[in-house]
Amino acid sequence: MSVLSGIARRVGRRLLSSIPALLGVVVVTFVLMRVLPGDPAVFFASGPSAGKEEIEQIRHQMGLDRPIPIQLARYLADVATGNLGHSLTTGQPVTQDMERRLPASLELTFTALVIALLLSVPLGVAAALRPGSPVDHAVRMLCTLGVCVPTFVSGLLLIYVFYYLLGWAPDPTARLDIFASTPPDITGFYLVDFAMTGDWSGWWAAFTQLLLPAISMALFVLAPLARMTRASMLAVLGSDFIRTAQSVGLSRRRVVITYALRNALLPVLTITGIVFSTMLGANVLVEKVFSWPGVASYALDALLASDYAPVQAFVLLMATIFVLVNVLIDVLYGIADPRVSIE
Amino acid sequence: MTDLLRVEDLRVSFSTRHGMVAALHGIGFALKAGETLGIVGESGSGKSVTSLAVMRLLDRAGRIASGRIVFQGRDITRAKHGDLRSLRGAAMSMIFQNPRSALNPIRTVEQQIVDVLRAHKPITLSAARAQALELLRAVLIRNPEQRLHAYPAELSGGMCQRVMIAMAMACEPALLIADEPTTGLDVTTQKAVMDLLAGITAQRGMAMILITHDLGLAARYCGEIAVMERGLMVEQGPTATLFQAPKHPYTQRLIAASPTRRSTLADLAQGEPVAPASVIQRPPGTGPLLDLRHVLKVFTGDVRAVDDVSFSLPPGGSLGLVGESGSGKSTLSRLICRLIDLDGGDIIFQGESISAIPANDFHRSPRRRDVQIVFQDPHDSLNPRFTAFDCIAHPLRRLEKMRDGAALTTRVHEAASRAGLPMDLLERYPHQLSGGQKARVGIARAIAPRPRLLVLDEPTAALDVSIQAVILQLLDRLRKEDDLAMLFVSHDLNVVRMLCDDLVVLQHGKVVEAGPSAAVFENPQSGYTRSLLDAIPHFDPHATAPLLQVAEG
Amino acid sequence: MKINRRSVLQGAAGATWLASWPQLAFGQSRAETLRYVTGNTINTLDTTMPGATRESFGLSMNVYDRLFSFGRKKFGEYWTFDPTVIRGELAKGYTMSPDGLKVTIHLRPDATWHDGTPVTAEDIKWSLDRMVLAKSLAPPQMSTGSITSADQFRIVDPQTLEMTLPKPDRLGLSNLCVCYAIMINSKLAKQHATADDPWAQEWLKTNTAASGAYIIESYKAGESVILRRNEKWVGSADGKLPDFKRIILQTVPEPATRANLIERGDADLSIDLAASDMPTMEQSSKAKVASIPQNNGFTHITMNTTMKPFDNVKVRQAVAAALPYDDMFKAAIFGRGAKLYDGSWKGTPTSSGFPQAMPFKTDVAKAKALLAEAGMPNGFNTTFAISAGQAATAEPMAALVKEALGKVGIQVDIQKKPDAEFNTMESDKKLPFYTDGATAWLPATYYYFYLYFTRDQRWNFASWKNTDIEDLSADARFQTDAAKYETECKKMIEIFAEQVPLVLLWQPNQDAVMAKSIDGYTYQFYRQADFRDLKRV
Amino acid sequence: MSAAAIQRTSTARHVLFILRGNPVTAIASLGTALLVLIAIFAPFLTPYDPIASDVAHALAPPDAAHWAGTDQLGRDIFSRIVAAARLDLFIAVTAVGLSFVVGAVVGGFCGYRGGRLDRWVGRFVDVLMAFPLFVLAMALVAALGNRMENIIIATAVINLPFYIRFARAEVNVRRNAGWVEAARACGDSHLSVVLRFLLPNVLPAMAVQISLNLGWAILNAAGLSFIGLGVQAPTPEWGIMVAEGARFITTGKWWLVAFPGLALMLTVLFFNLLGDGLRDILDPRMRT
């Protein structure tokens, strides 16, 4: 009970303390967008007959003719009321776009993270159990190879090999084959929605679409995760309580899994938060390469078009997710490591 | 009766980047059921390696090169891990130093004890839980029902060690190896834990090997003592015989260096010259060098680390600050050194207040060089990137603005030689020096700028007794030669008594007792001081019998 | 990459596992479906809104009807649009008064909106009014055809309307064919109009009130649109319905992926692919390439005539002589286009058409001489801007420009800028020297000169001010004498070739890659595929 | 032999010991050294002018004349890769160096002093960390203009929070070390304690981070190039070469992407492996 209330208190405190950071993010993004040398009005008045007048009209429509502090104040007020503005690139309210696209990005990122964790933790453990052995070196090489190929290259290569040459993967065009019917919109996560409706062939179709982009994203974060697993596993294996566990005759399995691994995963959990945040940023390239209808590719297009609202909303959204994920990790950490709640 | 454990000509070596390095050069001993053996030695003597080798818990780099370990009639020197697993915990178990880190931080006490029970016995979870509770009762933990669900971090160090004991005896092993079981615990807790350990082993007829650097501890709790030095067992025998008539010179040195209730600095190390070169005679009637008036330090969370402490120290005088961890003695030493600011009261040095200067600016004060400090842990007190020379030269460069050159070198050499540091070590980096050498560098650095007051924060706590003895003598000589006042912070009353004229006992930041050392020691006024005194596991080589009986109560 | 029999077999097995088409059988409906993949998104369903993408125009052409439509003519085995032919679309036809001032529009009696209600003259009047009255990009476009006021439209009877023009504008009728001139179901639209928004612009961004050949079945902004054939459509040239029953439009940003999709037969049609991919595509067994020059556009290198040193005509001529035309043509677009340099004429052009090949050639000696004449024998320093969006062709081009101009002493610093920044600087006339492309919906010579070489406005790339051109283009616009019009056009081209405000490079091909079974592809002035023309054979 | 020499040889011996037990690190060190040499002597190693075009020989596959083939403009890819090594390493080293210097000093002071400074800097770091980092880099380059110095600045900025945090944590654990207090007792101000005592001691641990980051910075620059925010043409840069070459993957002109990609990959690989190796050399736990 006290553990729970302790967690609740910590969550509350963390959320509260992250508000200034979010505010900072909003303001910095806003200013950065205004510093962008492109004028969105000009960009969007690129019709065959757009003249000065039209440009001025768009500028007025977008409120760009007001001084920046006033624009910022209005924007903050809008954000506070949940209005993130209109995207000029898609012509939709940004909230609507985000609502539809966010699950796509999150599903991709989470899947990638799960794949990365499923691969990196066993690899890291294997390396830590035999430090300096060929296994250790092999794991290190493997993970490092993953991290040194730029995501866009690995993505293109994966498409080329698995779609174009081998034909194992479905076409890299969307979250689901265009001829397949989409699941009912329950959570927006196709895998979840298909599973909830029991449509397993649909689930499989969505999963296969997800696999390549998720792998090319996972490859990139394999190294830090495996490296951290290995290091923390090594540290834990060398710690006193492991010797204690051995001295009282616990089985090797129990020593490695229950005693060592569980402790070793704590720092991995922490780094997972940072990894997740980098993945959200790196999404941009993967979504672009795989035509994934997520928020990052949306924001990239908007950025290159100086379409302020989506970029601002995207950054705010990502920052919020970052904060939430970190709070979640904090909570998980609190549950996994009793020392935290004792402090 | 056959031997429970017999170790014959055991040799252990470790593979390092310098090749194989032998840690044990062929040791042997035997232990019958129910016997208690103390293995005593200083750091690096191989006593811990011995215990780990017996348990076959040497890490990857360690290897038993030759010899035999026979346990319960079975040769386990080359036993497979599966066979060892059934032995460990069930027939032999081990208790480690640093109980906090020896327990899995993310499993409850109950889970960890149950893990042990179920690893060796086919019992149900509920039976195992019930037994875990019984075990906690047996190790005299208060509120055992609640403690079952506690995590190690929620328990004190002493309590963790009790849990560790509970785990070790859970399956009633025939042999218990306790490797420095009380190191790192406060003196009062030390005694309780050792009493418990001795009581339980005696009650259940378990044999025990107590591994310790503390002769007093071994003398008090063991029937038999083995002394180790550099991987060899130099002497072995019944406790009384060994202490009364040590044969091996190392044993003799060791016994001499261990402070007793009656020993003086001169007793500790006969070999070293103790006489000061010249003793400065101080005219009587001068005012105090240091005067503390109602000093107060409050940390965040309204913790009064130092609460209304007043005392004074005459020039050339020596004062001991005694207390357990958390008593505020370290904070007080930093206040006096003006490394941190006061929250109340005043510190008068040579008649002028030095508490008004903020700690941030004190480095510019001319008083800076007058007050110097020697730190507790010699490993930690030297910048890893400075040579010994740079360490000692540093205060001279800073405080006396000396440039590199002959003058500086002379001063460094002077300080080093006075601290007993060989000149050829001056170019070495800390990690290339031994603990005693590092302590000397720390002292040389502190005396280099010729301070008036030297604050010594447990300068010998991390050192072996033989080195401690030498360092204590060195300090005493320096004080007498230089008319250097010393404030000696320590948890060890014995050491303070020998070195200091006066004594201040601190508890929870408050002064509980103060007075001349001898008087306090002979006739302590407060209960706290008394318990501190009682808890010290002294031994008395001249006493007729070991204090083993205590354990049988 | 080594492919042996085993990996192929595994591939085949894997394909059945992974790439199965789960829901839909490959049979009939796949054949009747066209899957079209584009690089860009469809951002609005109302093309008159600022920011509408080319893909939005393309969609609108298939979903909405306009009153009239351009014809098409054969180009090899494919087609290209023909602005000289104007046929009825939602209108049955028109009659023009002899003085060219009055157009009588005859409606089709059997035309209906997608909701089944009949198309009325009121609907058409409302739609035309919206075109000139609502705040959008339509009014400035319409003004190029002298259509500026709602008073110009009059309902004659339920099947007839009348449009009056103040002058016999050459492009009056043509403007009713462009993407902005959509006809809207006014009854439906008015239901969603508000006091602030009398023309239902907000609602029409994401909804349609149309009568066109296709009906939107699902619209995911920025992702995909699915269209269904309008079985009651009457606007075709031949009275037949389009061949495809279903169209799937999908946004796939990577050109390489789009190429892969076509080549593997997973998609049927795509345009705007990388020119570098075309040779491979042309050899593909599954795909074919329709390579049609974008005859209503041109790629150019512009020199800002108001900025030093490009205000000096000698400098401009020198640059035009120094440019490595052939290398650029080969390296940037792999020779896939129509050259607009290397023209054989001198002085007066033989044709009045524009854009046409200009008499520019690489001639380093001449360039050096011209620079010397301009008083800059040692050249000068300048920057050459390209936009990131066009980097695939512009970047190699820029590298060659830098190298070639370096040989005559002009030191060029390449500046690749994000599209928005590039556009802003271009529009603000802050770029001294850059490359861009341009296309005109209504490719008439006077229109090009009016749009691109006169007035202080965005599309006057070089900020060129030449009174002769201004007079000539204004006169040509309303010139009813064909011979005189011809002469005026040739004169303008002559001045242009001599003054070199910008260097015409080429008309890049629009490469449409499609499945072998697709037929009837037409290059349209809005540079998107018209699904109504396509069929599977 | 003097004591200092003993110290040096013992460090050298330790490094040698690690390298012997760890051939991968040895290879990585060699590779990195080679790379640096290539970068330094790049102008002498290129057989062709890396920006001279030769459209007649465009897109030629590797042969004896052009070891890595030619690109779209007929430029020698091998020469461009060699020339790009210098630029890429320069970008990576300056960007990482910048964030390291700023991050170490700021983080060092925060970790040492704590208090208000620490809280404000912590806030600032939180704000930076909350950004999707690659997007922040994109936005910075887009806002400042895609010139090399801005790419360096953007890369440095997104690395900064890690260095601040790292330095802060490392200094924080050492700030109560005896030798720090000893330094103060010897008359050092806080400033000099941080700059002369703490930061030099944190440096080795940060070297690992720096090495890993160098690779990351190169990838970051490549990513920026891919979306069109890289350095200006015709300057050879691996990321741009890969991004341009990627367009030719499907047409079978593999050498356009393969060779620059390989250079990029090997460089990042070397830096990463070196970082791992450094960690082994510095981590006392590995010293068994």
C-alpha cells in the first residue's frame, strides 16, 4: 500500500517537475520555427498564379503578420486549450493528423524496441557470462555492425533484399496491405486491434508490414542495449550477493536469472528510456524510407515546408511521450528496485 | 574423531597481466566438528583466498594449483560444480564482510532465505516460509514477521548480517566460514553480531572458521588461531598459547602492534625509533589555539549533524574526537578545517574568529596554511593523477606560492622525510604505493606548509595494525617536535587514548562526555562511553585464558 | 548478391507466408483496380485552397467535373494533352459569339451529382461565382482569362448559361478547363456554408460535392485515397465510363520504393520517379515507361536582372555561353527530355512556339570575351542556389555549373536550401543565380511571357523588366489577328534570346512507369495521371 | 630507469595486455589511426580531383582506372571517399569536441557545486533531452542554414546534454573524495578544484563516450545529408554520397552506395570498437 502511494507521489512529482521542460520545449520549438528562413505563406501560395496579395492573405490567415511574442502567447493559449493548429501540408487540424498517425509511429517504435530488447538482452547476457571469449567478441561485432549502418541505408537494403530480391516481405508502402481491410479503430495499434477482434490473418498481415521497418530501427539501438546489458551483467556477476547466492548453493539458473539478470536489468531499464527517445527522433528516417504513415515523416515534410503547426505539435508530442515514458520507467524501476521507494 | 575439514599444502594462484601470481604458497590446517578456528592476518596475507578456496568460490582468474581440501572425508579439491552446489549452504556456508552488499537488494529477506532452504530441501513454500521466520527469530531479529518482507536496504548493517547468518545456518551446515563478519559495522553492533554468531555455532555444534584482521576478535571467540602472512601460515596453535608465547617474529610484531587497554605508543612497535628529535617546550599560560563555541551545523531535512559543540585545544595539544558513524565527528572536522560553513556558533583560531570567512573564500585566507587535514582513507585522499611529489608540493605551490625549483624540492623532501616516506617513492603515482605509503604521503602533504593545527580524520582506520602502529608513532613524534596541535578523530578509543591528552565523545552531534583521556578511559561517566569501551574486542596477551567463555553463554 | 536456386525457392515459400494478399483474391477485382503510387500527399479536396499539392489537383480532376476539358493527341504510343481543342465535360458544348466576347454554355440534361440530384444551372452559376468571389487561388488565375466578376455569368435558362468577357481574351474559355474551375453541387455545399464561410470552403477541404468520374470512398489525408467509379458519369469525351472501377492512390515518398513496387507488379502506375531508375525500368519485364516531355514547362537557370553583376546583359550572355549544356543534360536528367538549347536559328526564331530551343551553345572563348566586354575579365564571385526538393537533378547540375563557370573565372558557391527557404528567397527576389522549374497550365506563348517575364510578381524569376515585352505580351493577349499574334510572339522570343534573363535548359520528360497492361496514359498539363483515360488491356 | 618511466612502461604494458587479449580493439585502434592518417594526407592520396567531373565516364563501374568507379558526374568515387574522410572526421571531431568541452565544464561545475546552478542547468538539459534529438538537429540546421559550421553546431547541441549529465555524474561521485577536500585544504578554490582536479580525473571515463560519439556524429551528419540538410555540393561527404548512391541501388549501380557506405560503416565501427576497448582499458573491473 505504502509502496503504491509512494509510486503515485513520485509519478505526480515527476509529472509536475516536467512541466517546465515541456514549456521550454514548446517555446524553443516555436522560436526555432520562426527563425526558419522559409516563409510558409510563400511556400503554400505556390499555385500557378499566386501573387503578392495571396501571400499576404495566407500570412494574415496564419497570423504571421503579428509580432512573434504575440504569436507565441496565442500559440500557448491554443496549446493549453488543446488546439494545435492546422497543417498546411495536409490541410487538416494537426490534432486530427496526430491522432491518426501517432499510433502508427508508436506501434513501430514499440515493436522495434521489443525486438531490440529481445535480441540484445540475451546477447548481452551471453557475452557477460563469458567475457573475453569468442562469444563476447562476436556479440560486440554484431551489435556494433548494427549501429554503424545509417538507418536509411539499412532500411533501403532490407527493402531491396527482402522485398525486391527475395519477395519475402510485403510491399513497404503502408501499415497494411492496401487491399486488406483495416481493423476497427479501437486503439489505433493494428496489432492490438486485430488481436482484439480475433482477426489473426489480419494481425499477421499487419505484423509482416511492421517487421522490416521495426528491424531496421532495432538494429540501430541493439548496440547500446546489449552493451549496457553486458556491462551491468558483468558488474552484477562480480558483486557480493552473487557470491553469496553461490555460497548457499543456489542453482546456476537461479543465480544467473533470478539473482543476476534481474538486478542487471535495472540499468538497462534506465537506458531504455534514452534509447526510446532517440528512436522517436530516428523514426524520421525509417518512416520516410518505408512510407510509414507516422508522425515523424509528417513532421519532416512539414519542417521542409516551414509548416509550423505540425512541427511544433510533433515536438511537443514527442517531448510529452518522452516524459511519460520516463515516468513509466521510473515507476517500473520503483517496482523492480525496492531501494528507490525506500529513499 | 576425524577432521571435519582438512586442508593440505594448498596452493592458489591468480592469472594476472603479469602472468600467474601465487596467492597461497602451500598452507595446511585441520578442523574438527564443533571447533572454532581463527585465521588472522593483515591485508594481502591470503586469509580470504583461503576461505574462498575452501568454499571453491575463487573467481574465474583464481586456480587451485596444488594441494588438497578434504571436507567430511571427501576430497573436494576438484569436485564438480554440481556436487559443490549440494555441499554449499547445506554442509558448509559462508558469511561475508559488508553484509549489505552480500544480500540481493531486490529480493525480500524471506525470499532469499526461502531460496536457500528450497535449494537443498524438498519442502513446500509455506513450510519454507515458516522456517524462514523461525530462523529470523533464532538470529534475534526484532519483529521478525515484518522483517521477513523487508528488503536489505530497509535493514541496518547489523540486521543484514543477522539475515546473512540466518541464511548461512538455514540448512544447519557442519562448517561456517565467517570472513570478516563485523568489518564495516559499528563497534557496538560488532559485538552483538559476534556474540550471536558464537552462540549459534556453539549451540548447534557447528565448526567455525573466523577470518579477521582483528586479533582481539579472534582471541575472544576462537579456540585455535592460525596466523597468516603473505600466503603462508606462519604460526598455529591454541589461542592462549599463541598469545602468551608467540614464536614467529611476525606473530610477535602483530601482537605488539595491536593496542590493548594498557599498551602505550611505545609498546606498539618496538623496532621503530620513537624518541622525538627535539621536544619544544611550551611556556604555560598561553591561550587556546582553537576554541569552538556552540558550533552548529544543520543539513537539509533539519538534521543537526553538529549540535552545540564547544571545546578548546591548546597550542601543541592533542584532542581526540570519538564517536560512532553518524555522530558528526567528520562534519565537525570539516567545519574546523573550514571546508564547510557553520550554521551557528563560532570557531576561534589563535584568538581570531575564522568562522566569519566563507568556506568558499577561505583558500585565500592566511589561516589556510595553519589548519591542515589528513584524511581517513589513504587510497581516496590522493589525486590519482598526481605523483607523490606533486601531492606534497601542491600545498606549497598553492599556499606559499612556491615555484618549481630547488627550494620547493627541498621542502617536499623535508616533509617526506619527516613523514618517513622514502625519497625514491616520490615519483610514483598513488596506485603504485601501498596503503601505509599513501598514508605517509597524506601526512607529508598536510605538514608540508607547516600548519599549527592538524586535523586527523581516522587516519589509520583503513590500515593494517602493524602499519597503524607506525603511523601513530610518527604522528606522536611530529606533534612533539613541531609543537603541532592535533585533533584526532576516531572511533577507536584505544588509539585515541594513546595519542591524545584530552577526549571528547560525540553522539548524534552532541558532546556526551569530555575530559582528560586517561580519566575518561578509566572512569567513563556516560553510558554511551561505557558501551563504546565495552564493545572493543580487546585481548590481553597476559591474561591467563582466552575470553572464549563469553560465546558459550 | 548471389541468388541460387535454393534462395529462390525459399523466397517463393516466404512469399506465400509473408506477402500474401490476405483479403482480396487476385482475380477480377484486382484487374479492375488501379493502384497508383505518388511521392507527395493529397492535402485538400478543394483545389482552390492555398497549398494544394499537384496530387490534389490530380485527384480533383478525376472527382470533380469542370465545364470544359482540353482534348488529347497521340504522342508515340501514349498521349499528351491538347490545349487547342476544348470539349465539353459537364457542359455539353458551347457557342462563341463572332467577336469572342460572349460564350453560351449548354449543359447536359442527364448530368447528376454524386448524391443523385440533377445538375442545375443554379449549381453552375454558384460554382462560377465561387470561383471569382471566394478568397482563394482561383480569382487570380481566372483573371488571366479576363474572368473577374460574378456579373459575367448569367443563367439563360435551366440548361443554358452565358459568360461575357470584356475583351476577346485568348484564354477565357481555357481557364474554365483548369483545376480551379471545379463545378460544385451547390445545394449540398450550401448546407455546410456558414456566415463566415459562405462558400463552404472549410467543409469542402475534406468533403466533396462533385459530379466527376470517380467518387471518393475513403480519404486518409497524407496516406491514401480510394476511389470508386461513378456509374452515372456523363462527362467523358466518348460517352463511355472509365475502364477502372476502383482506384487506390497511395503516398510512397521514396522514389526507389515506388519503382520497386511497379517492377514487382504490386502497383500499376507511378510518376515522378528518379530519372536514374528509368533505364532499368525500360528493360523490366513487368513495367514500361511512358517518357513524355513536359511540353508546357521548362527548367531554367535564372540570373536576377536587378542584382549585380547580372544586371549587365553581357554578363548574362557570358554565363549563357559558359554553361555546359550537354553535360548537364546528360548528368542531371540522363538525357531524358527535350533540349531547350542548341537552337539552330539566329536573330528571329522560325517558330512562334514557346518554350522552344534557344540558340545557346557552350562556347568558353565567347564567354570569356563577353566577360571582358562587361569589364570583368577575371570573373566574379556569386552563389548558385538549388532547392533541396529538386536536389536529385539540381545538385549534379549545380556541380557542373560551378565547374564550368570556374573555367571562365566565375567562382560559384552552391547553396542547397530547404524548399520553403528557397521559395521564400525566390519570391522575395533575393537569389542572384539559381535553377528552378516552371510549368504553365495554359501553354500559350504570350501567356508564358506575361506570367514569367513581366510585372513585379513571384513568377517573374529574373525580375526582368523590359517594356517591349510588356507591350507585346499585353497586345498579343487580345490579338485576334493570328498573323500579327505570330509576329508579336516571335519578337518576344527574339528579345528574350538576346537579353537572356534566364537560360532555358530543357523540358524534362515526365516518366510515368506503369504495368505493361496499362494503356491510354496521357500527359496532362497539371502533371498528374488522369485515371479516366486509363485502361487495362 | 626513472620512476616516471616505470609509470609509463607500466601503462604501456597494461594497454598492451588489454590489446593482446582483445584483438578487436587492436584492429580498431589501427583502423582509427589509419583513418586519421588518411584524413591528414587526403590531398596527397587522391588519384583524381574529387570534384572534377567527367560526364563522358559517368557511372562507370570499378576498374583499374577508377578503383571504386565513378558517380553520376563521372567523378572518381575513390578520390571522393578519401577527400570526404577529412571533412567527416573534421565535422565529427569538432562537433564532439565542442560538446565535450562545454558539457564537461558545465556538467563538472553542476556536479561539484549542486544548488541553483545545477537545478537551472538540469532544467536546460531536461528541455534538450525532451526533444526528439534528430529532429532538433534537423530544425537547427534548417533554421541556421545548411553550412558545415551549422551542422557541427547542431550535432554538438544534441550531444551536449549527454556530456553535461555524464560529467555531472562523474564529478558528483568524486566531489567528496578525500583528494578533493585535500586540494581545498591546500588552498585551491572551487574553480581550480573542478578544472585542475576533477575534470582531468573524469577525462578517461569520458574518452569512452567521446569515441562512441564520434561514430554517432558521423551518422548524424549522414542522416542530415539524406534528408537534404547536409553540407553543400559538390563537397564530398560520405553521407551525401550514400544518400545519392542509394538512388541507384535498384539500378544495379552498387558501387555508388557500397564504397562510401563501407567507408562510413568502417569509420563508425572503428570508433565504436575503440570506445568499447577504451572502456575495457579504463574499467577497473576488467582488470583481472
